[in-house]
Amino acid sequence: MHMMDWNGYRDQVLAGVGAIGKLSPDTTRGYAAMSGAGAKTGHLDAKTRELIAVACAITLRCDGCITVHTKAAQEAGASEEELAEALGVAIALNAGAGLVYSTRAMDAFSAATDA
């Protein structure tokens, strides 16, 4: 049993994006152009780009991005082990960001003491 119906949710997200596209076609065309721009350079293969996208989706906490890009990663040939490694990078990055931002909190605390 899965946490949620990811396939149904992905369909809902894509339908919602399609609806926005009808109301604001330039917005969705611009998004599509930006999304596809990286693929045109040919420096990274589709699987690597999708694994990066999933890791970013975790960092951004975007379920829509998670469902779209995990499917795309799978279709591009990513294995479950490769996905787990990419997720490990996202987890570490989030922990690192928490650590770095903790230094900001310590600095703010110190500044409040100085006031």
C-alpha cells in the first residue's frame, strides 16, 4: 500500500497545469521552454537530469514535482538504488542548510544580546 495515489495525483497535477495553460498559455509555454532548455545542451543525460529534479523536489517539498519526476526518472532508466542515492544527496543538503542557517540564528541571538 502506498502513502497516496501518486498516479492519480500526477494526473490531477497535469490536468491542473493544462487548465492553467488554457488561461495563461504564455506562462506554461515559458515554463516548458525553461524546463527543456537544459536538455538541449546535451551535457547531462535524461536520467541524471530527472534524478536531480527529484532531489530538488524533495528539497522544495513539492509533491507534484515528486510524482512527475520520479516517473520520468524511471522512464529514463533510473533504478531504485540510483533514486535512493539521489535522495541521500537531498537529505544531506537539507541537513547542511539547517546547519548553515543555525549559524544565522546564533548570530541573531548574539546581535540581540548586543542591543
